[in-house]
Amino acid sequence: KLREMTTLVVDPVAHKVTMITTACIFIKFFGTLMIQGGARFRGSTRPPEDQLFKALAKKTPQDFGLSGAGVSAKAKENDIRWQRIVQNDLENIPLGLIIAWGSMFTAYSPSAHCYLLVTWAVARLLHTVFYAKAVQPHRALAWGVAVGCVFGMLGNGVVGILGY
């Protein structure tokens, strides 16, 4: 019995938008990691061997935050805040990108795919800014918009693959 073959046709604009958005999200995530690294030094929560980086440690003992010696409450709060920002990115960005790339191949509407993807990326960026600045309800709204966009991309991809 012969199996049916599927030919994938990718809208060139959707492909470009998906690749550029992926690059932007990666740069945003890398920047977030760099900021978090600095916050960890100021919060004294890096491993002891990182004391070697004296310029970054600035006389703050690095001991995974166990002693708390010489660390202000503000530095601890900032450290935890950036850890949570990174954790939220790790919980949301990978699945968002998987759905974005998967739905790009099957999108019922390539235009909707592009709008949803760019809106998702902007919402993820705003979520990070609002989280860093401790702004509510803006942070929650940005998160909700981003999640809604992922569901929108998922629906657009499923409708496209089912041929409606």
C-alpha cells in the first residue's frame, strides 16, 4: 500500500518573520541571563569559586547566598526577581517557539501567524520589563497576551493542518 506524502509549502513572509522573531527572542533571553548573572553576584548567590571574578563580585562573598554577609535586602530581592524572570522565560519561550515553528508550516492564515508571533514576542519583552520594574497588573497582562498568542498560533496551525 502506498503512503500518502505531504509537501510542505512555507509562506516566505511567515518564514522570515518567524526566523527574525526567534533571533530577537534569543537576544532578549541572552540579555536577561546577563542581567541575572550580575544580580546573582550582588546577591552573593554565585558559587564560591566565582569569587575569582573580583571585578564582578566587588567584595561580596560568593557562597550560594548561605551567609548573607554584606548583602542588602534590595540586592537579595533583585537577585530573586531576576531568577524568577529567567524561570518564567524558561517555562514559556521554548513551547512558544515550538508552536510558532510548527504552526508556520501548517498555518491556515500566514498573516495571522505573523501578527500573533510578533505580538507574542513584544508581550514577552514587556513581561520582562514589567517584572524587572515590579509593575502590576501590566506584568500579568503582558503574560496573558503572550499566552493568548501561543494559543492563537496553535489554533491557526491546527485549523490549517485539518484543512478547514
